[in-house]
Amino acid sequence: MKIDNGVLHLNTAIKKYPHTAKLMSGEITAPDVRLDCLDIEPIHRAFAPMARSQAYDVSEMAIATYLQAKAYGKPLVILPTVLAARLQQGCIVYNAHRRPMTVGDLAGAKVGVRAYTQTTGMWVRAILEGTYGVPTTKIEWITFEGGHLQEYQDPSFVTRAPAGKEMLQMLLDGEIDAAIFGNDLPSIEGIVPLIPDPVAADKIWYDKHGFVPVNHVAVMHRAVAEAHPDSVKSVYKLFRQGKAAAINPADPGALLKRLPDGIDALRGPLEMILACCEEQQLLPRKLGVDEIFADCLEFLGDEAH
């Protein structure tokens, strides 16, 4: 953070999406704030430094990571804007070349996931339990790295893969039965979705719940927000302007429906996420939506809605 000619420059870690591209290029700006965007790829590498030590002024962050950070008292302020969301049922895959497999085979199976705290993993586990009746605790989860919060310890049914092992290779070799991938979903012959016709399954899930599962939101370092409270409104406005600039005229509501803004739109999704995180033993204490949104209201006031 620095001030140059009356403009507050904020070190910012966000991924380049259609709705953030013009923020990153400087085409969309605010009179009082500049987002000095850092090149961090993959973006999840920014989450631990931001959650642990507030390494940036503004950052994209997985919603599960933010909720853990909030529970552990980290000085972060959530902005009620979704930066990344996706339907999740195609994210759990298996190796069809080794043997047939169905969701019913998951009890007692070994399933890989990058980290137990990964938000995509949280959503897939929630869907497996809520839609298909497969409890999280009946699966042996194999992870390849720890969570973004050092204070967090994985539950007893989670096992770390041996050092040097890679999830995809373990799946190919039959050392794990299935695996959950996010943006790195492999395109390899024989690696196929465990849930048949995941597109149709996702449509049923969406029709029932009315939202696309939230993966990433935006957060600010609380020290920045307290020192420059007007900057919170400016940054929030920039994210909303970025989305407005990315709207497809042929389907103007699609992007905003997938990436909603405001606490009114996020209340329902967040209530479900909190319940899932609690059930999956991801949080050290109980959190409520009002506690989460208190920061938004403190700095954004009515604009938070």
C-alpha cells in the first residue's frame, strides 16, 4: 500500500478472468484507488500468504479459506462479490481403464484431493453426502498439501500422500480410486467423471438450490480498510464495474447470476457453505452469516446489500 499523487495504490492478487481483465490492465480505474495486480499463478498460491500474514492489500480468496481465517481471527474484511464459481459434479473423476466405478463404490474408497480444505473438495463432499448419501467420514481422503491456515489440523480420516507422489499419477496407477480436481481437471483418455452426466446432474442441483456453488470471493487487509475506509467502497465498486464490462449482450443476466454481488444474494449460499464446513470439520468454531457480513456492513453500509 502506498499513496502517490493522492491515489491509494493497493497490492492486489487476483486471477485474470473476463470480469477482472480490465481491472488488471488499468482500463477500469477509480479516482482514489489503483489495483496494482501481481502475477500469481495458480491463484490459490496467494491464499495462504493472505490468510496467514495478510501479504496483500486486496486478494482473491477461496471461500473455505476465508471462513477458516475468520474463525481464527485473522484481520480480513470480506467483500460481498463472487470472483469464481462453478458447478461441481464433473470435478470428481476416476480411471475407467482400471475398473468400473459408481458413487455407490465410494464408501471405503481412497479419494485424492489437493488439500482437505480446498473449496472444490468441500463442495464435492457436500454434494456426495447431500445428493447421493455418501458421508464424508466413510471415505479415506488422500491429500497432497496442508490447508492455508497453519492452525488447522485435518480430521482423522484424512491421510497425507507419501512425499513426491502426484495425485494424477496415483489415479493412473490405481493407488487411489478417484480424485477431485479443480481448474486442473485432466483431459486424459479413461479419466472420466464419477457422476454420470454431470452436466444434467448439475442442472438438477442448480434448479433445486438456485445458485452456482461459490468458489472465490474478494477480501481486503483490515488494516488497510481501517486506515482508508473509503477505499473499501472504491474496491468493491471496481469489481462490480469489471463484471458490468464483461456482460454478454446476448445473455446479460448470465454472468451476474453466476457471480452475484451483495449480502442479500450471498446469504443463502453462505448459509449452506457454513453448514457444510461445520459438518466436514473444517472450522474450529461455529460461525454465523451475520458475523461474516458485519465487516461488509461496517465499511460498505447500505452498498453491501
